[in-house]
Amino acid sequence: MPIVEMVKNVFVLWGANWILWLLFALSLVSVGIIVERWFFFRGKQDVLRELSSTLEESLASGDFPGALAKLEKRTSLGAMVARAGLRLAPRGVAAADKGMQSALAIERSTLENRLAYLGTLGNNAPFIGLFGTVIGVLLAFEELGRATGAGGRAGQVASNAVMGAIAEALVATAVGIGVALPAVAAYNYFQRRITRMLSDSEALTNLVLAYLSARERSTPGGGSGERALPEVPMAQYSALESKSARGVV
């Protein structure tokens, strides 16, 4: 038996219903991801103006441990990045900068988690629906071939089967597009939120580095290294860091 005939028989045997069930399953997974990501992003968002004002109250007076303490219970992206820099403040501006860059890279990977599924589904769901359409058209031609040799009542039944197969083919395309649209919309929405949060985090990073640089320049013998901020007790940083490690970071 030719390979084309074998494939056709498989498609005729299975029909296009399994394509619809596959699309429904993929859609349910995407809805779950959208809901989970929405709550996750909600916890990572913060009001930039309010957060920067909170930081400046302590940074302007040189109270870096106090600024770190104010960020302990915050879970937003900007707060976590700034907290990483403040923990390394006694080691100098360069160390704080590297710490914030590292924290930002780690947090960015968590922000983008599962979004690739939404983008892939949005791009490929219409093609899955089109695959179901092709199978439906194949079934329609199969029924049309049967209707050609039938007459009377049998021909009418076969014609109804042809119309049903065509309708099934169109439904597969419609479902594929319906599954793709929410996935694409959610993917674009979350990407915009990631861009905004990264921009807010960069603003807070520059704020922290600006105060650290000013503090080092005003400190006698200031510079990068362990003695960059000699008047800030390291014990306070160690205590705050141990608290953060136990459940906040």
C-alpha cells in the first residue's frame, strides 16, 4: 500500500476531533499560566516613586543599614535588586554594582519563566487548527467520493456528511485562532510589564550607586574596598543580611 494511502487512512480513521481536544488542553494550560503569572507579577510590582522616596530618606543621611531594613519585607523586583546592592555597600561601589546586576539577572529569569509557552502557543495554535482543517477537508472529499456513486436517499445522507466534514474543518481553524489570540495578548502584556519593572529597577540601582559614590568621595581615603564606608558598622549589615536570608530574599 502506498505511503500516501496509509496516511490518508489514518487521518480518515482518527478524524479531526483529537485536534480540537488538543487545542482545548493547550488552552487550559495557557489559562493556568496566565493566572499564575498575573499573581506573580502583581507581587513583583511596586510604586517607584514611593519606593525611591523611602530609600532616599535613609540614604541621604548615610543610614545604609536603615535603608536595607526598610526593604526587608518588600518583595518587588526593585526592592530585591536594591537590597542586594545595599548588602554589599561596605565593600564599595563596584561590589554593590556587581551585586545588583547579579540579582537583576536572577530575577529576570524568574520573570520570564513560562512565558515561552505562551509565545509558542500563540504562534503555532493557528497551524494546529489548520492541520485539523486539512484533515476535515480530507474527510469531506472522502464523503464526496462516496456520494458520487450513491443515489436517492443514500446520496442525500452522503451530502450531509460532506457538509458536516467541511463544518468540522472550519471549526478547527476557528478554535486554533481562538486559542492563539489570548496567548499572544498575554505574552505581549507580560513582556511590557517586564520591561517596565526592569526600567524601575535600573532607576533604583542608579539611585543607590549615586549615594554610595557620594559617600565614598566624602570619606577620607575613600575608595573601593572594605574600608570604603568605615563609619557604617559591618555588624549591622551582617545582622540584616542574616534576617533577609531567613525568609525575605
